[in-house]
Amino acid sequence: MLKPVVGLGLLLTLTACDSDIFTTFPPEDPDPSPPTMAQDKCYTISTNLGAIAIAVDMTNTPVTGKNFARYVDDGFYNGTIFHRVIYNFMSQAGGYTKDLVAKPTRAPIINEAKVGFRNLRGTLAMARFDNSPNSADSQFFINALDNPQLDASASSAGYAVFGQVIAGMDVVDQINIVRTTTVGAFTDVPVTHIVISNISPRSCR
């Protein structure tokens, strides 16, 4: 859980003409605002439950954006599945076939979560190992709700948000309510396969 960090304000003591003493604390600095998410490249994620349109920020998260674009260009995601779905949390995809066989990936990338994008409902973020911030490769997830516990902070490396859903959130919601089960070492696996037939470029307009 993220806990707010409360700064120690400088105590100011003011003495009035009648010798009354007043103490005040300066207001705390608000959390820095994240940059505005750019819509540099847009794609359609085509699934057997419908299409999801997404926009990817190549400006503020260039490493993550280019990594995703390269996997798309290579056709890597074709035939992969949403292999981990947790209701009211997120839906994860981009690494396994229908037989839960991992596809070979390129080298992992650096974590760009410190850019400041927040894991809000409908955003896309990179999946990674919990104890290894720079371990993301091809897998991503779509936030079903706002998940501030996944954001970067002073005590957490966070999960890098690099894009957002611009159409088809109803499909995202439909994916997130499917029945799931355990298959071997895999938990939260949809009972019925949710297959990504392809991810293709589209206009951002």
C-alpha cells in the first residue's frame, strides 16, 4: 500500500505589537502533476470479444513505446492470449499462446514509471517481475480500475504506464469479468480463451 509522505514544515513564529504569538506552517507542496499523455501512435487490439483501440505515448515513454511498437510490427502478439485476468484490478496479455507456452522475447527494457503517468482505469502498463523493476519485455496489462498502488513513488519503482484505451472500454470491461481458473502454475487464467488475433496500426483521430 502506498502511504502519503508528510513533509516537516518550517515553523514560523510571528510576534505582534501586543506580544501575542502566532505559529503557522507553510502549505505542503502538492504532488507533482504527471505530464500530459501524448497519442503518438495508435493501434487496434483485435480479440474474439471485440476490438480495443489504444494510443501509445512515444514522447514521454520512448523506450517503452518503441519496444511495444516493435513487437507489434513483428506480429509478435498475433495469437497470444489474455492469460491473467483479475476482476476489478487488471487484465494481462502479450506473452503466451493458447497452450500457455511463453513466446521468446527480446531483452527486457528499463522501467519508465518515474515519468509519472498513473495507473488509472483504461491505461496500459508494462508487466514485470515484482522484485525486478527493469524486467519488462512484451507483456502488458490494462487497468480495469484506478490502481494507485502500482504507481511509482519514493518507496516503489512502480509499473510503467505507456498508453491508454481510446475506444472499446466496454470490451476491456467484458474481458475483466470472465470466469477464471488455475492451470498448473498459472492462476487467474480465463476459462475460455481470450485471443488477440492481431494488433494493427490505426489513425489516432
